[in-house]
Amino acid sequence: MANRQSLQLFSPTPEEIKSASDAIESLSKISDEPPHSLTFTLTDPKNPGVEITLPSSVFQFIVEVLGLISHGETVSLIPQEAEIGTQEAANILSVSRPYLNQLLDQEVIPSRKVGVYRRVKVQDVLAYKEKEFQRRESILDELTEQTQDMKLGF
């Protein structure tokens, strides 16, 4: 799916959405409390008797991805240690590339230069995104509290 050079997105087709929904329905019986590991047997005429054993954590991850796909979500799989370009980082944060460059210039998000291009670790982008989410939640909580203190009726 994704490599260290670019962030590749998977946008499911209607058929893939239906297939993921069917898979989620079939797997729902074991996804709540899966055993330590699960073994699946493929029913492929070209590769008869092929078995795949997955640890519970990998199975849960696959179920989570299938859940996103079943809702028509575009998904991407990229290692957190991977480095991406500024446009890809801006896309993850839903900001413009010039705004992201400001954050990089201010060293709010660490980056490095490769020639004239900047590279950013995915984990740093995701950490910033989480930090900003928490900051915004805190501000909303404070505003809600002030509104209730002022008895504005919201």
C-alpha cells in the first residue's frame, strides 16, 4: 500500500465497501474477544490448503481497517517512522502547505532537509495533530464551562 516515499491512499469502490461490510459481519462473532492467535484457511483453487496464522493484535488491526473501508473511508497504511513530504503532511493535518511550512520554520513540528525538500516523520505529524486536538478540546471545555457559569442557556 504505502512506501517510505509517498503516502498512497486507498479509496474503496462500492463493491469493496460491500465486501468489507460482509467481512465485518462475518468476523463480528470473533472480533470482540479474539483468541491469542487466529488461523485462516484460504479457499483458493490455485493455492489449496494455504493457512495463515495471525496474532490477535494484527487481526484486530485488520478488522479496524475493514470497518473504515465498510463505511467508505479512504485509508492509508504508512509506518510511523516513515518520512513524508510537506504536501502529504499538510494533507494529514488538513492545512495548507504554506501553513505547514510556517510550523516547520517555527520548529513546532521537527523536519529535516533533503536537498531543497523538507521531510517530516509521520509520527511527528500525528503527535502534533493529537496535541492540537487535545488543545482544542480543552478550549471547548473551558468555553462550555464559562457559558454554563453565565447561565446563557446553551
